[in-house]
Amino acid sequence: MDPKMRWIVFFDESCSLCSRSIRFLAHADHRDHLRFAPLQGETAKQRDLSRYSSLTEGTMVVWRESDGATFLRSDSLLELFRALGGFWRSLLLLNILPYAYREST
């Protein structure tokens, strides 16, 4: 993986669970690949995240800088595992679960 690869994690700044998750991710990001921005902020507006009607309170969105891919819901979690690398990357095996099952819990 390119050492300069970056992801932006957009989060609901009014959600306390999201804020705690961001603190955890910042601590776990030993390779400095993640950047963080509120969904209500200017960076989210620049990426036109408002086009995703499924964004609800407490949502996290991951945007991959290299190709502009946007990940929502359980896909965003899987993409974060990819970004963190190491042990976390092994959790990508969860991708074998059907999307409908991952989203039902």
C-alpha cells in the first residue's frame, strides 16, 4: 500500500459514540493514513456528501483519496480496517458476509 495513501473519515460531530470512535481511530492509526472531518463541515460540502440520502444521525462515511471512492455503513468499517492495516486488515474477511446480513444487525 502506498505510504502516502489517505482516507478521510467523516463523522457526525454531535454523536458521542462517533467522537469516541474517532479518538480510537486516531490512536490506532499508527501509519498516519486517516484524516477526520465533521459531516457538517466544509470538507464534507466540498465532497458533496449531501447526495447520500441514507446519511442519518450517527453516521460515519469514509472517503478514499486515491480514487474518490465513498464508503457508507458497514462498507465504511471494512475500508477502515484496510486503512489501519496490520491486525485490522485481517478483519476484512467479514466482507464474505452478504451485505444484507452485515446491514441487518
